[in-house]
Amino acid sequence: MSMEGDGLQIHQQGAVRTLTLARAARKNALTPALGWALVAAVDAAAQADAVRVLVITGGEPGGAFCSGADLARPEAGEDPNPQSPQDQHLDDIDWIGQFLLAIRVRCDKPVIAAVNGVAVGAGVALALCADLRIAAESAMLHPGYIRAGTSPDGGLSWTLTTLLGHEAALRFLWDPRMVPAPEAQARGLVGSVVPDGDFSAVVAQEAERLAALAPIGVRQTKRLVVRASLGADLEGQLRDELAYVRRGLSSEDGKEAVRAIFEKRTPTFHGR
């Protein structure tokens, strides 16, 4: 087991590489350091001949898969994707948009999101970037963005619409509830739901099954399926997502929404 960046564990078992978010104290909330470490780890796996399948998880059932961007950071209310002057990653799409590009476009190997627990906001976006989603029975999904007074990022506006269609995507994004895993499966958000006690074994079994398939055929198939579903300007969509989410969080309503989350009260919105 090795550690990369801020809270990312990397483990290789046979041809399966597992990336585990490891910020349990913050429910695996994403920071720029963790986000970029995850992108780098996906890109590295895509280039490694020893890797045939990639699994992204938050650990064992009972913990969180990913609670989204870490809103507890002082700058989070102003910019959900801040970069320090020393940050060498200058791509304007930033780490949250790079999830989709790395997992779907640059990695032509199967990627499984093993949703072991609660997934909120960017955590949902991360899960939907994967090719397959396996959820523990106790897991719950919530888009989170509208609660924070803003709109989705992480490619969620594209992945969700591609997966569910227009109305179903909006129904989920505007749903204020935590969606239990069985309902998430019924709505098409995850492919399978398994009992918590069987979760790790089922994920490992599915990853090993995929790893045993003909690598060239698997990778060519993913390339073709991704190409068929890509929009005319995916990078433009990701840039618009970032612009909108920043605009939402920096608005009066956005700042009120974030304050209300931490103060555990109902926000009062004024449309500005």
C-alpha cells in the first residue's frame, strides 16, 4: 500500500489497481491536492501495462465514498477549485473537470466506482465518471450542488444526462433527499447494489472478471463506446460547469447556502 498526495492510497492486486480515498476524518472530502493526486494516479494506471482494471473507492462499507469538495476550507465559499501560486497544474479545466477526461477519455481501461458509502456533490460526479458502479446497500447518493446554491461540476451535467436522459437527470439534480442505494439502482445511477458484508468480495470478483478478458478487445470497446457518446465540445462543457459553479458559490445566495449548511438551518434565498 502506498500513499500519494493528500489522502490517496494505491494498491495493486494482480492486474487490478485500487485507488482509495483516505480522508476518513473529513468523509473523504476532496481538496485540490487529493483531486490532482487522483487524476495523476488514473493517468499513471492508464499507461501501466501491469494494470488492466482500475477501482476507485472510499474504503469499506460504513464509511463515506466521497462527501464532495471540502467546503470547510476557508476559500471554498469563493472558489470550489482554488490553486495556490505554487500549483503547477495550470489547465483551466482544473482537477474536478479532469476527473472525466482522465477516467473516460484518457483511460481506455475499465474503471469501477466501488461506492462504499455516502456520495455527495463531487463524490457523485466522480462515481459517474467511472464505467461501472457497484454500491454497498448502505450507500446513499445526493447531488448536493443545489443545496449549496450552485450547479454541478465534475462532468456531472454530461455523465448524468448521458446516463439517464434530460428529465431524469434534472429530477435527480433537483432532489433534496439522500437517495438510498436501492433507489439509486432503480433510477439507473448505479449498476448493482450488494449487501455490505459482501461488498468487497463482489467488487474484487467483478474487477478480476474484467481483468481476465482480452485486454485489446476491452480497451477498443471502451474507446468506441466513449467516442459514440462524446459531445461536440466536452471540454467546453467542463469549462462552463466550472464558471457556473463558481458564479453560484460566489453569489449572495451561494454564500447563504454554505453558511446554512454549517449552521444546520434552512437557507433564505433572494435570487442574487
